[in-house]
Amino acid sequence: MRRYEDIFDQGTPVPLRRSLLGHTVDTAYERGWSTLANSDLLEAAERDGYDLLITTDRNLRYQQNLTSRKIAIVVLLSTSWPRIQQHIGEIQNIISTLAPGAYHEIEIAR
């Protein structure tokens, strides 16, 4: 079974990593990338072979040209771990179907 390499951007609740079975998850902070601008973070993540960026940055798609990206991107529309926790199944399902370069926003209800 293939193991997926994911990177969490600043603001993505770290406890989510325990719910992503079959994924190795690093954070931008752990990699020393917490001060990188979005474009530099995306380039570093692709260069280092990450498959998926999980972020809470709602503006990412407006600030970056994502059309030529190899890394898939998931935007969680909340930073609240208790709220995100209620959507783990949905997050897992979406992540399992993403193709390289895909972009998907996940609404997190209040």
C-alpha cells in the first residue's frame, strides 16, 4: 500500500494527523517552513515530494496560480479542532479521491 506524504500549513490543527491513516504528516513548523510565503511553501513541498497540502488559508487559490501544481491542496474552512473533528470521515473520503494537483475546499459547519 502506498504511503502518502502530507504537509500541514500553519493553522491546520495538528491532532488531525492521527486521523489520516496511511499518511505521513509533517507540519510547516516542523520542517522550518513556518515563515515561508505560500508560493515558497508550495514549491518546497513539491520539491520534497509531498503529495498533499492541508491548509486553512481561504485565500490561497486567489493568491497563487495553482494550475501547474503537482501537489493536491485541501482547504479546511475552519481552524477549530472540535469542529473539524466532526468531519473526519468527510475529510478522509475527499483526501482519498484527490488526484495530483487537485484543489478542494471542505466546509466545516458550526
